[in-house]
Amino acid sequence: MSPDPRSRYTGWARTDWERVADTLLLAPRPYATPGHALIHLPGPASASGRWSDGLEGFARTFLLAAFRLAGADGADPHGLAQWYADGIRAGVDPSSPERWPRLTECRQAVVEAASVAIGLHETRPWVWDRLPARTREQVVDWLGDMVGLGTYENNWVWFQNVVEAFLRSVGGPWDPADIDSNLQAHESWYVGGGWYTDGGTHNYDYYAHWAMHLYPLWYCRMLGEQADASMRETYRDRLRQFLLDARELVATDGAPVFQGRSLTYRFAMLAPFWVGAVFDATPLPPGQTRRLTSGVLKYFAERGAPDADGLLPIGWHGAFVNVRQPYSGPGSPYWASKGFAGLLLPAEHPVWTEDEVPLPVEQADSVRVMHEPGWVVSSTVADGVVRVLNHGSDKRAGPAASVDLPFYARHGYATHSAPELSQADAQRPVDSHVALLDAEGVPSHRTPLTPVGIGSAGLASRSRAHWLDLSDRGGNTGGWESIRVGPWLTTASVVRGPLEVRLARVDPVDPGFGVPGTADNDDPDAWRLVDAGPWRLHIGGWSVATDTGAPGERSAGTTASVAVDSGLTSAVVAVSGVDEVGVQHRDGTNPLGRLSAAPWARTTTPVSFGQVYAAVVVLTGVPGVVDEARRVGMVADGDAVTVTWPSGDVDNLVLPAPTH
């Protein structure tokens, strides 16, 4: 097949999307039960168990089948409609040996019910309308458990809303009180600029937005003329704002920034882009939507997703079990189906017919501050890399000190770098992390962090350094028995192109802060053990990974660097107060390659309160950038900091002490 001339960046056309969709739909069939109601894909079971996982395999592939079938206006060479109709018939029949778990029997079934509802809505002429009357009654009965059912205070509110929207459309039960309560919760999580948190925490990631932007507009679509027009327009406007930021998070080669939970869903991160196109709610030119979405799908397709058997294993490129989370089962990756919503657009739609338009990273170097999530996003044309410096996302569970989640609390995330994902690295993070080292050399954690204003030059955040006394549990989320707390640690990122000056200062906690019985008894960590120091400072660089040979290491003087065979280089240059450099090597812990390494810089002597420390942190595919990093200057005068770049340009900022 010759590349589509309209797709000069990716070479992909709509037919390529259909080809991948068909692969993902046909490969799971041998794993289905005889009546097709449950698909038991290979892999370890989720915390919800094998029965639930079988429903998940059906529901999530049915969503993809719905997009494929509806987008082809019912043309069905693979018999999708009948195959899934058979599965629905067996799944909702309470006497069937393949019956689905009720929503009241298995919490996870609530999630899958939403995919079933959307799939039935989109395939109404070919599936729902042709189901026997008794089966339709049983579908309504199965989905009807959702009415009045309490949900988690996060994106789960939308599973209830879309299910009740479908029930309402077919004359089934629904409760306006459910809908109103869920809509109010959704509004409370909107933070502006098109961004939502997932349940009111500092939880900014892809996952939140392939829920918070997809389901509201699909809810309106399912209600049709009964939907509130003003509400629909509000959701469309927010999505337009979000996509202006989201399109900055994809690299030239199609790699998305590796950040947030449920990354095994992979190209589900495309859902907001396709929703924007389907609902006329995107600021992107049609050709840029296709450039971005085809680039991402092609990126994964060329790296083992789907794999040689046509399946989507738990992982990122191919299989990588450490991406797995407790709720992840073998059917979980098929929520990648959300990334195929664009197939609903007919072949003559401009998103498929217009010439591809380059991504932002292909047009000009950029440093973009995204204030809502607290991110500084840097992209560079020469190597196509996108970097996120994180001063706002930590997925905190509460106000007290907690374990850093590697998917959220690192100081940096990128398209070409990923955090190390082992239990040891979760408990004692090194890569892309700023920490205090206790007397035994154990690095501190930063969750929860608080954004701190430093002017227009960059972003900063502050947290109370704390250490975990470790247990043997926890997987890639750590595991701890108790926590020791220490001083305030303030960090900042000032960026020019591939160069980041990563700053840090340490300040004491006011002795009166949080002491029980005083007026300032507002410290949630007041009851914890206190680590009295002394402490050294650690500044970790980006981890780079490869499957074809160990990263090459070069450490000399004030610089530590590692490079992989593609030319991608990670380096840390000690600048101010930092006088030791080195490299951490890992094997089998990085989703981007089996062999990985990350450079770091540290102080050899204890830190001083109020002093500003700095290192230049680099992730680049361009020769000579590390030499430029050595020419960056930093001068601190109290709280005032001046950064001088190799070009002679200067950034001034204030890195303030805490107020208590």
C-alpha cells in the first residue's frame, strides 16, 4: 500500500485505522466463551477477578466495534453486529452460564456498563433494534441496576449518567436526582482552561480527560434534543480550550508524554481529539487532528501494540507488566477503543480528506506554561522531544505526607523518557526527582506539593520532605509502615529549549507550626517522627532506555550524561552548590526499553537553610546541547535568582522562603 499523499507526515489514511481496528476486533475472538458474552484474554487477573475481566474484554471491544460499524454505515464484512448481539443476548440472560455480573454484584461492572450503553446507542439500527424483545428487556434490567447506585467521587459519575441516558432513550428507568448530583460533582472538578481534576485532587493526566471530555458530550449526544443546549456548548468550549494544551504533549514521532495512570490504555489518550472533531469542538485544523491521531496510533503500532498476535497486552510499547495497576486486567488495555472514535466520521469528512498539518513541535521551539496543571512544557523541533516539568500534579490522597506515585509526582515527564517502575524505584526515587537524602542516603518524597509563584520565568512547588520507613509491599506504588518528616523543600524549573535549570532551597519548619494545643495547630504531619538531619541534596535527571545495548555513560567534572543508540542523551550539570555527579543504571524496570540509566547530581556536604542550589538538566537528541548546558550561569542573592543562558539572555525570578 503506497502512502496517502495527503498524509505527508504519517503516510496513514482512514483505511489504516480500519485495518488496525479490525485486527484488534478479530484477534480476541478465540478467547471468547461459546456465546461470546465473556472474552477471557491472556494475562493476570485484575483485583475484580476473572468474571469481571471477561465482561471487560467484551464491553471494551464492543465499543470499538460500535465505532467501526457505525462509521461504515452498517457495512459489516466481519459480522460484528451479529457476533456482539449474540454476546449481549448471553450476557444479560440471568439463566446463561455466561451471564455478566450484575452492577450490584461487581463494582467494576459499572465501568463496563457505560461502554455497553454507548456501543448500543451507536449501533442502534444494527444491534439494538434487531435484538429480540426479551433480550432488550433483559438489557434494560441489567443496566437498570445503575439507577440510584452510588458511585465513586471521580469520573465514575459519568458511567451512571451515560447509562441512564441510554435507559431514558429506550423507555427504561432513570433518576433525575442521579443526573443532577453527578453534574454538580463534575462542575466542582473543573479548574479552568479546559482542565479537570479527577475527583478534586491534584490529579492531572490523560486519564481524567478521556473521561471528563468524552462522556459529557456523549451524554448530550445520547439525549439528543432533550439535552440542555447551554450545557452542551459549555462542554464544547472547554474541550476547545483543553485541546490547545493537549496538542502540545505529542512528539514528532507520535509518542505521547508518559505521565498519569492507566497508561496501558495507550492511544485512548486520543479520545479528546476525536471527540473534538466529532462534536465540532476543536480549534485544531482537520489535517492537524489526523496528523496527531495517526502519528500516535502509528507510534504504538510500530512498537508492539498490537502485538504479533494482534492483541493489546498490559504495557506501553509491547508487554510491560510494571505499568499494571490493581484494577488492570487482561481486557483493560482495550479502552484504547476510545482512541478510535474518529471512525464515526465518514470517509468524506475533512479530517480524513485534508492534507496533514504539522504538530506544534514540528513548527517552532516552544516553552508553554500550563497554569492549571502546574506544568512547564518544553518542545524542540530539532529532536521532536516534548518535556513536562511538573509543579502541580501529585494525585494526592489528602493533605498529609504520602508516598510519591511514579506516574504523577516526578519533577519531569517526557515523550522520550519514562520513570523507572519498580518497587525499589517507587520507594527510593532517583530519576527526574529532587530530594533530600537522609543520613543513610535515602531520598525524600514530595507528595503533597503546593505550587509556588516565582514570576513569569517558570514554575515552582514546595513540599515538606519526608521519608518512608519501608515494608515489603506496594508494587510500583511504594509500600511503607511509617513516615518521618523533615524541612520544607522548594524546587523550581526555568527552561530554555532543551535546557532546564532545576533549582532547590531548603528551609526549616517553624517550631510553632502544627504543635498540638497552639493556635497554629494546622499541620497534618505534626504527629509524625521528625528527621533532624543533616541532609544532602539530590537532583535526578531524565531516565533514557534502550533494548539494543546499555546506555553509554560519560561522567567527568561537573557533568554526568548517558546516551542511547538513537542519539538521545540525558545529562545533569552541577551549577551551584552541587559538587558530585553520577549515573544510576537499571535493567528491566523502564517501559521504554530493557536497559536504562539516569544521571544525577548531589551535594557531598549537608545543605544549608536558605541557600539556593541548582543543576542544569538536559534531555536532547541534538549533539552539542550538553556543551551548551555547561555554559548556563546561575547567581542567587537571597531569594533573588538570575539565570544566564548561553545566548546571553537572562531570566530573573524569586524563589521565596515559606511563610511558616
